[in-house]
Amino acid sequence: MSNIFFKIKSQEEIADQLDLDLHQRQAYLSKVADFANTYLDDLPQAKAYDKTGAIKESFRIDGEPKSMGQILTIFKEQVTEPGIRASSGKHLGYIPGGGIYASSLGDYLAAITNEYAGIGYASPGAVAMENEVLDWLKNLFSFPQTAVGNLTSGGSIANLIALTAARDKYGVKNEKIRNSVIYLTPQTHHCIQKSLHIIGLEDVLIRYVPVDERYRMDTQALERQIQADLSEGLSPYLVIGSAGTTDVGVIDPLEEIAHISQRHGLWFHVDGAYGGFFILTSKKELFKGIEKADSLVIDPHKSLFLPYGIGAVLVKDAEAVLQANLYMANYMQDAMSDDLVKDPANVSPELTKHFRALRIWLPLQLHGISPFIANLEEKLLLTSYLRELLKAAGFNVGPEPDLSVSYFWYPYQGGQNAFNRRLLHHIHEDGRVFFSSTLLEDKFVIRMAILSFRTKKETIDQAMEMIQACLKKTKEEFGV
């Protein structure tokens, strides 16, 4: 026994370095807080995009301790400066994440307390908080309180949970896969195809339903395709609609799709990862029918301005979700609950999960809902404002978007795609404001995605100034 005691004591001094004392905690936290404040204060002046890459060797782990100052210098130079500055209000490409400060406080508390948020037996408060957030989402989207929900890492895992439940509800397995049919549009987010592959449905029949002139699903074409597939002895089972497409920012005719799905007994899934929270705004009518969906995905880290790493899924059929996710182990017998769907670990692929609820619950409690709604309304207005500025400068713009994603291009005669590619190259070289691109029927266009809570009218004015300077440079290169 004394030998064991000696060995333990010999390790304590080194081991205790991980358990910081009050003075060390205050010193480290002060340096991190100073870094964060400087970073946020510098955001308005910093570039939104820097083409410089990171140097992997800077992150080498050699087992030796470094000072907090050295660590923060590496972080600044190799993480925050290269690439897209996602927390900037000048990030107008892809779908910007928000990163409101209050969420970082929630994450800090979650990491400090290290609550296990997967099972109520372990942390009844963390699980109750997650279920309260999910109940709030059910009310917002008029889903029944009996629906099952989960806070995920993002839209990809949220869609995975919903699609797996639909698979198991309809028994789409083994020989049935090749005769089962899914309906979506070419504008559906690619994480859907990724999820189908992961859950063993890469051989399912996917029907790409045509879209109208505004890129919304053509419901008459959907009806015709379902009828044709039924007549061929196939098994339609799933229709996927979008509540805010990534490319062009439109909402499919959800009410009509819901009626068609109900008439044919199909599972209706809505991917509202980007656009879902715009239901809080003057655009609410466009979401009519979303409450009829069998499952719904929304991302608080998009249109609720939270930091990356929090999505949400709601599914009406609890039994299907449990069938897809519930597995028990002997060592977990103490944690068995009478209400299985209340434990996040039972309705998700995750067993261990981040205490995500705190990063959404804390900001909603601290700020209330009004500032979130005002920010969403502002983004809709800024989208219209930028479109008007672009038209006045001679650009073509896409159809009026439903939400805050749109696109534009310069109508150069004689190699329009090449011209606009070069224009975007100069925009990225400049980097003051970041835009991305997409292809629409082989036409190269530049995307605007206005969603950051830090994007203001001055941001749009600066973006327009940059675009015009880059346009002038591109015209000179093309001899215009």
C-alpha cells in the first residue's frame, strides 16, 4: 500500500497543473477576454476574406508547454486572419454564421460545468433545457408537442435523423431500396444526398422535380411524376421541400406539396436549415404548410445568428425516431427512463454531445426575441437595397428572392461566364467584402447571402464600392 501511495504522490504535482488555481484562471481568462475584445473591435476594419493559407507546422504539438500569449498569437495569425472571416458582417457569401457574443458565454459555461447533455439521469437540467428549447421551436412552427426533437451539430446531422426515421417508417431496406422513390428539386441542399448515402440509400430512386422560373418546385410536375411511378409499380415514400434554398433563397410551395404528400401517403420533409427562422418576420405567409410536414430541419446557427455548431430537427413520428436510434447497454441501466424520447441520446446518433442548448437558451433569455426579429427584417431590406444598387450599376439580378439570398452577374457579351469569373477573382483579391458564386443552368453567377447580424447599410455601400472598382478592372482586362 505504501508503494502505491508513494507513486500517487509522485504524480500529483505534475497532474495538478491541469487544475488551475484562482490566480491562474483569472490571468488566462483576462488574456483571452482581451484577445476577444480586440478581435471584435477590429472586425469593422478587417478584411472579410484573405486568400493566404494557414501554415500547418505552426500548430505542431511537441508536448512542451507554451505561454497563453504564444498560443493566442498562433491563433490570431493562423486561424482568424487567413480565409473567410465568418464573424464579419462583410461575409456575404455562402450562408454566414452569426456568432453573437451571448452564445460564447453559454459555451463557456457549458465547457466549465461539463454537463453531460445526453441523458436526463446524468444532467436533468441540461436535458430539460434542451427540451424547453425544442418545445419553443415546436410552438414556432406549429408542430405538436408530441413531436420528437433534437439539437444537433447542424443541418447535416438534423437531416440525417429525419431521413433515417422516414426510411424506417416505410421499411426502405434490402430489396425494397431499388423500388423506393424520393422527390426533390435540383435546388435541394446537397447534404440530403450525403445523408442518403450514409444511411444506405444510395441506390434509391431520386426524382429531380422541375422548378418554375423562380426555382420553386413545380407541384404539377411532382403530381405527374408520382402518378407515373405508381403506374410502374414503384414505391414513392418521401418528398423533400425547401424553406429557403441555398442558391437563390426561395421557399417551395409547402402547402401544395403537403397536400400532394398526404394524398399519396408520403412522408413530407422540409429542409429549413437556412431560412426557417424567417417565419418570425413579415415573410411568415410564405411558410404556410410547414406545419403539415412530417419532419423539419432548422439551423439556429444560420437565421438565428448563433455560432456554428447548432442545428435542430423536429419529427412527428416518435416511434420511427426511436426505431432508428435507440440502443441500450447494461452499464447504462441506471439511466433508463420511462419517457425515452426526452433523452437526446435516444433520438440521435450522438451519445456524448455538447451541451448545445445553453448557446441558444442564454441569448433568448438575455435579449428576448425582438432583436432577432429586427435583424431578420433588416437583412431582407438590405438584400433589396443591394439588388437595387446592382441594377443601377448595370448588373443583372436574379428573380426577387423570398429571403436574403440572391445573385447577380454582369451582362458581358462574348464570354459572360469568363467575365464574371474574373470579376469574382478580383472581388476575392480585394477581400474587403466576401461574395461566393454558383452555377444556374450552366450560367456562372455571383451570390449574395445577407444574414450576419453585423451586416449593415454601410456594409452594403462598401460592398458596392468594391464591386464597381473590381468591375472597372475586369472591363479593362477584357478591353471593354
